[in-house]
Amino acid sequence: LDADNYETDPCLKEIRRAENYSWMDIITIHKDKLPNYEEKIKTFYEEHLHLDDEIRYILDGSGYFDVRDKDDKWIRISMEKGDMITLPAGIYHRFTLDENNYVKAMRLFVGEPVWTAYNRPADDLPARKQYMKFLAEEA
């Protein structure tokens, strides 16, 4: 993917078409760009899950997504410019900036965006149960 030319990148356009990512926006996480920066950073770092997949494409800067493995241990995923990640619905995760304290990311959704985060514990939610079933089948 070409993060410098994301508006016209044919690879990104094909991914969006193939995965039906019909909605997108761009978020800049930096103290001078994001209203309520300190509060948002704390919220992003709270361990949570979503009922839908979370798709992020890093356009500039860098940070970390932390996810839980099948044994409930943390895995840290370093993300930098040009990286895209899809976190499946029901996976516990969190996000934090690295020492640069800056990231610009595209957020992609199938249909209208749903921003609701369910902080842990949320094991009773259908998305979590489905994700756990998937992990059991993969093992």
C-alpha cells in the first residue's frame, strides 16, 4: 500500500471494494491535533473489544496494538506507516502510541461506523463467544 498516495492507491481501492469497506475516516492522534487527547489515549489503552472488526491503516507515524493470544497473554504488534491491520470482532485489544507520540490512521468500516468499545470483562457478548469458538476450532 502507498500511504503517501492513499487517495488514489489502486491497491487500497481494491481492498476496500473486496472487503466492502464502504466507510472511512482519518484520525490523527497527537496532543495538538486530537481534542481531549489525554482522555482519548487512556480510553484507547483500556483493554476492550468491539462487536465488529476493527480495521486500521497507518498513514503516518507509529504505535502499537496489543492483542491477547489463545492463552490470554499479550502480543504487541508494532504498526508504522503503510501497515494495515484487521482485528476480528470479539478480540480483546488496546492501542498505544510509541515514543514519537503521533499516528495518523485511516479507520475503515463495513457500513456505518460503530464506535462502541466494551471493556473487559465482556465474555458474555456474542462477538466474544464467536471469537473464542474460532480460536478453539483453529487449535
